[in-house]
Amino acid sequence: MKRITKCKSGLSLVTVLLCFILQSNAQEVLSLEDCRRLAIENNKKLKIADEEVKASQAQKAEAFTKYLPGIDAMGVYLRNQKEINLLADDAHLPVGSMGSDGKFTFRPDQLTIGLDGQYVPKDYALLPKEAMSVDERNMGIVQVGLTQPIYMGGKIRAYNQIAGLAEQLAKSKRSQELQSVILSTDEAYWQIISLVNRKKLADKYVETLRKFVHDVELMHTTGVATKADVLSVRVKLNEGEMVQTKVDNGLCLSRMLLNQICGLPTDTIVMLKEEVVDTDVEEVPTESLEQVYSRRPEVASLQLAADIYKKKEKIALSEYLPTIALTANYLSSTPSFFDGVSTKFDGMWSVGVGIKAPIFHWGASRKSLRGAKAQTNAMNYKLQEAKEQIELQVNQSEFKMKEVTKKLAMARKNLERAEENLKFANLGFKEGTIPVLNVLEAQTAWLTANSELIDTRIEARLCKVYLEKAYGILEF
């Protein structure tokens, strides 16, 4: 029975070890570039932006076809109730002769005296009603036409220019969305790095406090320390364990957020490559405002929108101008009347030029042009406002970058002083010259200095990202 229990215990231990090994192997190690790539590949808004770019390209190709001739075909079948009769009754035509002068006359032998004593034709030819009837109860018409625009008041050219600008606008919006995805990825990434370093710090702090609790309890048993000292140290240990728990929970939630951004299952365990942020942040070269305006996708989008509204002014202006088009048609019908009345399909072609000029429409064109100009002005004001906001954003980002550089130097000095203070506090405590409360204060100061240094380093990384976005150079 004992042997079976030992075997089961050994099997359970092996199972736990295998699960731990499999879990360790399942952990992915990702760098910042890997996270950016995954976020870009799986972001739904970027996929929508890609489809909008494809749609704008298709619209541009469709707009170009307006320059080309259009060919249309039409077929109509009609079932009519009645046929057409050109005569109401049978007709009788007098019989005469055609003279040498081309006039219709009657010879004496072709005339007779009527009841009224007047000469009337003696013979008549019968023209039956059926001979002048056309059966149109079944009618078919087939038409094939070609239309080539010659001059449309500049409307077609404006539409093509708008389609080209719309394509650039879609690409600019996609670039803007790309920067937003990179920014959110970097924020989540460096948040995890911050919490990973805070977890290491919290673990080290708790480990130090536990050892300190053990030492103080031994001193209490020997009468060197008081019960109050033991309780004070235990309170600090509880506080440290509480901080440790909060950091663990925050790290778990931050990993879930990064997984969601990267398109990974939320329960995926991802290990990040840069877990130590003890290196300085590279400086970002200063950019002029003109360079910033030329790179920012927001400015490009608003400028393109203003250009589109400017082209719409030309479309509104084209309503004042005449339009000219070349037409060519072939029409075939049954019954046909080109060579008598026939039930066969027969047709003819025709070529012409059509001109249409507006004369009076109650000022509709003028109102449309006025509305288009107002929209253009409104977009120009939005563009000016965006440039002012970007200028403010650039100045704030540059100021934050300079500020965080100073804060980083101060945080390093504070940590050096806190470590030196903790060293002397521990040494004095061992020698019995410094009380427990002073050691706890030194440990708290050391923890605070380390936390501030971690936060400042992460802030420096994020400030660099924010400055790159403000300059419009945050690319992948």
C-alpha cells in the first residue's frame, strides 16, 4: 500500500513537472517590434482602412471611364390591343390618265354625265381597307447607341481629380490609424515592462522584510527589541505583500491588454524581450514646424479634404456651362416602314451632336456654388486649427522630453542616496545604534526611489514615442 502511494506521488510530481515544462515552452518571447507587427497585422481598424484604400482606387479607375465613350443597348417588346387602320372604309379611286406634262387628266371616254349634269369619272379602282392596315399588336424595338462626351464644363476632369485626392486621403487616414496602433502598442508594452520591474522590486522588498522580521523576532526573544518593533516590521511586511499582490494583478491585466492589441488569445503567456530598462533614451532630432506639417497625416488629410471641396466648386461652376456630346445610334423595329410595311426587323443608323445649355433654373447653380465655397472655407479653417493644435502638441512633447531627462538624472541621484542611507541604516541596526523605525524608513525610501526611477525610465520611453508621433515620424 505504501509502495502504491509512493508511485502515485511520484506520478503526480512528474505530471506537474511536465505541465510546467509545457507551459514554459508555450510562453512566447516578443520584442517591441514583434508586438507592433502583430498589432498591425490583426488590427481591425487598419484592415478597414486598407479596404477603404482599395475602394478609393476602384473609384479612381471608375472616374477615368467617364472620358471614354459609353455604349448602351435597349430592347422593347409591346403587345398592343389594336392594329392601325389608315382608312375607316374601303376607298374608290377614279381611273384617269397621266398626261405628257405629268398631270392627272381624264379622256372623254373616261367620263360620263352624273345626276347633277356634271362630268364625273366613269370608272373607279377599289382600295380596300385591309390594304391600309398595319398590324402593330406585336411590336419590337432594338436600339444600340454610343455616346462620347466632348465637353462637360470641366465636370469630368474635376471628378477624376477628386477621385485621385480621395485615394490619397484614404492612404493618409490609414497612416494616421497606423500611428495610433503603434502608439497604443507601445503604451501597453512599456506598461508591462514597468510592472515587471516593479514586481522584481516588490519581490525583493518583501524578501528583505521577511528576513528583517526574522531578525527582529530573534532580537525580541533575546530582549534586545521590543514587541512594538516586531509589530511595526510585520505591518510593513503586510503592506509590502499587498503591494506585491497589486503589482501581480496589474501585470496580469496589462498582459491581457497587450494580447488583445496584438490579436492573441487573452490567456496567452507572453514574455517580453526588454525587461530591463536601464539604458538611456536616444535623443530625437528636433524638427521644424514645416517639416512636421509635411509629415503629419492629420494635416495631409485636412489639406486633401480642402482640395476636394475646391474641386467641388468647379463641379458646381460647370452647371453654368453648356455640355456637348457626340451620339451614334442604330434603331431596328418590327413592323418596319422603310420599304413598305413589313413584319421583319429593319433599321437605320444615325449620327449627331447634342448641345445642352442651362438658361434659367431659379438660381440653383449659383446657390450650389455658394455652398461649395462655404464648405471649402470651413475646411481651410479646420486645417488652420489643426496646425495650431499640432504646434502646441509639438511644444508640449519637446518640453516633456526635456523635463523627463532632468527627472531621470534626479531619480538616479535619489536612488544612490537611498541605497547609501539604507546601507548605513542596516549597519547601524546591526551595531545597535539605529532603531527599527529608522531602518523601516530607510527601506521605504529605497523602495520609493526605485519605483520613481522605474516610472521615470518608462516615462522617458513613452515621451520619446509621443514626440515621434508629434513629429509625424512614428513609423513601423
